[in-house]
Amino acid sequence: MERVDLFCWEVSHCAGQHRARCPAYRSKRNCWEVMGTPINSNNQGQCEHCPVILSRIARAIAEAIGQTGGTVSNR
């Protein structure tokens, strides 16, 4: 199965020296899962503009709509 989720460093094409200092890159995890990243310190407002998070939210919504047959109910 092909991996569809990208990590932030794959999207932003971070330079090698930045990756070497990045706790998310070193642990091969998402930035919101790792302490010591800008997202998990004082800059949480960056999430609302993050292409990685936005693409995952969009895919989750599309999958949820697909599972409900294209309709969403308030019930």
C-alpha cells in the first residue's frame, strides 16, 4: 500500500541542517506529536496554516462523507 501522508519536512523541503535539529524529523513523527517543535511550544497558531495538517483534515472529511454515502446528518 502506498503511503499518502507526508511529513512536514517532505512538504516544506527543509534544508539538511534544519532537519538535523528538528525533533520531529529525528523521531520520524508528526510535529504535533513531538515536544520541542514550534507547534508543541508557543506557536500553536501555525497549525491553522499548515499544509500537512490541512491535507489530513480534508482527507478525513472526504472519507467521513464517503462513509455516510455523501450525506451528513445532525442526528
